[in-house]
Amino acid sequence: MRATHLEFIAEQIATLCATLGEYPTIRYRSENEKMPEFEQFVQQKLNQYKADDSSMGEVKQQCQQND
């Protein structure tokens, strides 16, 4: 049951990142034994979004016009 909660939260984090167009590097403290499992869930979800939108995480240049 705990893995289900971790997957749910991982999906929420990945959805937020995809909405913002971000593809972050995941870092965590090794003090909690569940963190590697959680990191894997988040990474899998991010990879799924990245497969659908290959530009996710790329820096987008904004054009500015001077009036």
C-alpha cells in the first residue's frame, strides 16, 4: 500500500514538472530507505512525459522587443 502512495505522489510531481516544461535532476538524502524507490517512481513518470514531449526541459529563448 505504501508503494501506491509513493506512485501517486510521484505522478503528481511529474505532472507538475511536465506542466511547467521542466525535466529536473532528482536528488535526495539517503537517510530514508524509501527514497531510492520514490526516486525511481518519479524518474519513470518523468521519462513517460519526456517520451511524449521531447522538448521538455529544454531552455526556451524568449524574444523581447524594444518599443
